Amino acid sequence: MNKIKELWFIKLPYKIVLTSYIAYIVPFIFKSRFKSLKQFKNIHNDKRCFIVASGPSLTLDDVNILKGEICFGMNSIYKLFDKTNWRPDYYGVVDVNVFERIKDELTDVKLNCAFYPDKYIKWHIKNGFAVPFKQGIGYNAYVRKIIPKRFWTTSISTDISKRVYEGSSVVHFLMQIAFYMGFKEIYLLGTDCNFFGEVKHSSLVDYKGANNLANSAEDLYNGLMDDYKLALEYANQNGIKIYNATRGGMLEIFPRVELEKILMSSK
């Protein structure tokens, strides 16, 4: 009995251990609820896409030259819509705190297709899809601090109709969806990953409370880097290329490219 008490996980808050293992091990009961997500399997096989985040480097010119490309947007990206004809083909929001701050404005926003986690967000929207959201071991900064890395189960989903893993940002959520859709080239834009300065979002999509961090800047940065390393590993194993088209910022895991050159080379 004394030896059992010495185990590392006994020292953890029991709720963290219990909820994490339940989320990872127990099969999802209501599978039929998410069958509609199977329509997205390889829907864009071998194509390329752009995931547009809301970092400080994002400009109006960036999205304007993306017209005609398949794009993902997120969170408060809709605040650009009165300044441009560009629209993301897909939209995602994950953080319930972000959603609560912007949900009233979203009521009047027309979105082509929206994804959100069933676990946290209750949203009745046309063309909206709730996604089964799973907390693996190591899904947030606090858990990562106290559980050895070899026990983490945060991962990359291979079937979004069964589960999408929670990460440190909505980008992790959307990348898993992009993988499932069959994209072979994924370009990240506005993923500055710099939480250490005063300005954390583009002024074009800013909203009240946008610069309030749920965790410390260091924890968020480290969590993001862990997520991106997972994504890179998955991409390398499946013949997918991920590029960082962000101007500046602190994301160096993926090869950097210039957005304008990428778009010009395809014409």
C-alpha cells in the first residue's frame, strides 16, 4: 500500500486523473450524432489550404489575395467581413470564453461552414457542426507540468467523427480537420505565437478581452509548440507539407514561405 501511494499519479488532483482517463478510454456512446462529419473525409484530397489565425501580423492585404483559395478562419475573423469580400470556407471556435465574448456578434454573421466542440459550446447555427472533443492526458498547461511527457495522450485525430483532440489553440483543432479533409499542403498565416507582448491579436479582428490570457504566456507558448510538433510528426508520416506563411512571429517549427510568392507561383 505504501508503494502505491508513492506513485506519481496518486499525488494529482483526482478529478484531473479521472476526467482525463474517462475522456480518452471510454468509447463515445452517441456515435450517430456525428455521422454527418464523415462527409468531410478527403473532400479536398491532395489540395492545399490556408489556416488564417488572428495574430498581430495579419493584414487586410493578406486575406484579399487569398480569394479563390480554400481557407479556414477562426474566432473573431468575422470582424474583417465589412472590409473585404474574402470569406473563409470553414470557420472554427474552440475556447468557450472566446465564444461567450463574441457569440452575440456571431448571430448576424453568415458562415459557410462552422466547427465547434460539442463538449464546451452549445451553438445552433446553420451549416454548423458539433465535433466530438476529447481531453487526452496532457491537454493543457497545468496537466503538462505535473504529468511526465511519456504519459501524455494528446494526439492527432484520424477520424473527426470519433474525436478531435483538445490542444492549446483553435489552430490545433482546425489542423486535425484539415488533415481529415485530405489536404496535402497546409499554410499557416497569422500564427505569430507571441504572447509575451502587449498586442496579441491583429487590430483588424480585436475584441474586448482578446488580450486576456487563460494561462501564462510561457505556458501557452510551450503548449502551442508541443501541438505543432505533434502536427509536424503526423504530417511527415502521412505525406503532408505544412508551411508557415506568417510574417515574423515566434513559430519556427515549420518551413517559412512568403505568401505572395506561393500564390504567384501557382498562377
